[in-house]
Amino acid sequence: MINLSHFRYATTKVGFGSAGASAASDASSNTSKISSAMATAVSGASSSSPFESASQDSISGGATLAANAAIARVNAQKKKQSTALLKQIDSAQAAMDQAKTEAALKQKYYVYTLPAVIVDVSSTDTGTTTDTTA
């Protein structure tokens, strides 16, 4: 079993003569150059360039136009549906009014009928009546 707490890493630069030392210093300077370039890129990304702001304005303007077009479509559809519904309501109301008018104009006839009674006047018996209701 290897005890890692006693393992020591080499802290000195290893190289073969002056060429190795210069390669190590070049790598170290490249690392610092890369880190400074990354820091510059990050700070440059936070500050917007005119092209970047124009691009963002174009994107947000396009999104606003698309949203306004969608709202206009929804409003037009809602208006079309409400118009169709109002036409149906008006048609039903007109049909009801026409039915009421026709019912009011229709004449009402009341027929009262009496049962037919035949009186025989030729007989000597004057008090008899014959009922011939069918």
C-alpha cells in the first residue's frame, strides 16, 4: 500500500541544460499570456460593441414585431368569432320575434255549438221533444 501523504512532487524545473530551462520559462510565459487574453476576452464581452448592441436591438425589435403580429392575429380571430356569435344571436332573436308576430296575428275562433234538438210540432202531444245528438 502506498501512503500518498508522504509523496512529494517535484517543485523544481526539470530540463536538459539551458534549452530545457528556456522551454519551461516559455511555457510559463505562454500560460500567463493565455490567462491575460482570457481575462481581456471576458472583460471585453461585458462591454458591448456598437455591432453587438445593433444586433441585440435588431433581435429585440424582431421579437417585438412578432409579438405584435401574434396579438393582432388573436384579436382579429376574437373579433371574427364574436361577430359570428352576434349574428347567431340576432338570427335567433328574429326567429322568436317572427313567431310571436305570427301567433298574435292568427285569429282565434271560438265555436260554441248547441246540441241539435228536433221538436215535432205535428203531433198532438206538444210537450215531447226528441233529442237526436249524434
